[in-house]
Amino acid sequence: GGGGGAGGSEDSGKKALDTALRFLSYRDRSVKEVEERLRHRGFAPGETASSIEFLLEAGYLDDERFARNLAATRTRVKNWGPARIASELYTRGVSREITEEVLSAIDEPSQTDTAERELKSWSRKNGVSLSGTSRKNLEKAFRHLRARGFSTQVIINLINGCRGG
């Protein structure tokens, strides 16, 4: 594209804002996601920036709220651990600072509860009994929980608890 003139820029700016609001109406998004959507739709950088600025000031866009909600949903619905959640937040453009702040709220006991739910679900799906199970199955369980984003310490404590109990 060429360098856009002044003609109709206000109207185009409103279109950018309408597009962003429609995109946000389905679910919360990160600032980066909205910026990318507007850029992909062909809006000029200035239109995109002013729409983002308006949405931030109006409270429609809030990366911290977005990150908290995503972390809560991924923990509750998908049984993800902090590392997997962090990876998704980075992918969606949430700053390291906000990500660390949000993840610091997930303490070890709640991580362990989530890991335990995921382990039970995994063992049911794969027909694996966790008490007195083979080394091979324990390694599979470990790899599965690692891929879900749980720390080695949380997983080891959990697996030892299953074997002991």
C-alpha cells in the first residue's frame, strides 16, 4: 500500500475501532492479538494505535486481566501447569512481567491439585493404574505432565504420592 492521505481517516479510524470491538466481543484478547487483527485487516498503523489506545483507556483491553482469565481457564478446563500457560501468554504477546505476576499467584498446592486431576484423567484415558505401575508407565505419566507445564518437583511429589498411597 501507499501512504494514506488525510481523506476519510476519521471514518477509517472508526472502522478500525468497530472491528476491534467486534473482535473483543467474543472473548478477552491481548493487546498484541487486537493489533495483529487490525493490521491483518489492512488498517493503517495510526488507526490501529489510536484504536488500541482508546480500548486500553476504556478498559476493554487489559493484558493483566486477559492473562489472569487465561491462566484460570487453562488451569481449570485444560489442567495446564504454569510453564504451558506462560508459553501461551508469551505467544499472545503478554509481557514477561505480567506473565510472572499472574503465575506467581499459582501456588504449589494448587499446581499439585491441577497436576493430580490431569494425571487421573490421563490414566483413565490410557487405562493405566497408578498404584504399583511399571517404570515405563511412570515415565509416560511424567512426560505427559511435563508437556502440560508442571514442574519436575510437583510431578515427582505427585507420582511418589500415588505409588505410596
